[in-house]
Amino acid sequence: MNNREILKNGLNELNISIDDFKIDKFEKYKDLLVEWNKKINLTAIEDEKEIYIKHFIDSLSCLIKNYIKDNDKIIDVGTGAGFPGIPLKVCLNDLNLTLLDSLNKRINFLKEVCSSLELENVEFVHGRAEDFGKDEKYREKYDIATARAVASLPILLEYCTPFIKVGGYFVCLKGPSIGEELKESKKAMDVLGMEFVEKIDVKLPFTDINHNILILKKVKNTPTKYPRKAGKPSKNPIK
């Protein structure tokens, strides 16, 4: 099976359809990722087949339950090499996407990817979630915040919740052992105005990897003291 078939068949397994035009974009994305990864550290996954499965299909598994819809305003916090934000944008062309990352080299890579893939309505923000979560331009302005493998859940909640408007969702990609993190996050959810909706179990196609997508809903405004200053959430999570 070639990479195109892996992407198409893998997404079929998850009941997500994709056309050849979009698959072409993923091919370009993969080429840029491999090329730039020689210069800056973007991913530990270098095998092309694995990029398709562990980055592209993994990111798109967020679409399984339709929490993310075309025309949503979405922020990907700590996006790194653009996951899951850019794959979501390729599949849902009308998303209004903000990519937030603290490393400028990665932002430059993301700009080149979005330009090469002709993705419009993408904003690139170089900075820390703790700073931009306080900024009126970004605070409680998003339908959806996403994050993937950035930090433990109590910390992630403080990074991401301030961006989400009341009624919006946090869609969080996590590994299989999430039960303990969920327990540890009860206080953070309560303090920040979030409510647990569901945990979606995903078996990643062509692998024996299982992971979880957590869905949390913003039910009330986040108190203005959050997020705390840069570095504080990770050193002293709300527990």
C-alpha cells in the first residue's frame, strides 16, 4: 500500500472521507516536513508511512464525532509542526485557524506549509499560551481549542480554556492512560469553567496504538486571574 492509499483507507476506517485534491496537499505537507526536519527539530517521526499514520490520520481522528465543523474559529495551542491544526484545515477548508507556538522557527515552517498548500484564513501567533490567553483579541474568542501531547491535562486546561468562548469545546488528543489525568483535572475544570463531555477511544489504523480524544465543554467564563504568568501553570498546576 502506498502513502496515498494508507491515508485514504486509514481515514475510511474512521469514517472520514477525503478526496484526491486533499491527499495531494498532504503529500506536499509531508515533503516539507521531511525537508525542514533536517534543519530544525520538528518531529521524531521520520518514516514517511509513519508520518501519514501517526501525524496525519492521528490529527484527523479529531473529526470522528463532529465537534469541529467548517466555519468554526479554532486555535491549536502548542501546535509544533502543525498538528492537529493544519490537517484539520486541509479537510475543513472554511475553518478559521490560529496556530500558536512559542518557537519562531516552527512558525516560519508553518507559514511555508500554509502558503504551499494555499490555505487561507490562518493566523500565526508566536508566543506562549499564558500571555495570549490574557490578550483581549484572543481571550474567549474561539469555538474550539485543540492540543496534542503538549502537557498533562491540568496544565493543558489552564493553557487552553481561556481561549474558548462559553459553549465552545476543548478537543484534546491524549494517549491511552488518561484516567488518572482526568481525576487530577477535576479541580482545574471546576475553577476554569469546563465540564467533561466524553472520552473517545481511537484505535489508530495500521497500528496497535490506542489513544483517546477528550471532549470538554466551556460552561462558564474563566476567572480573569487565569492563565497565570508564564511558567506558573506547569510548575504549580491547579489540583
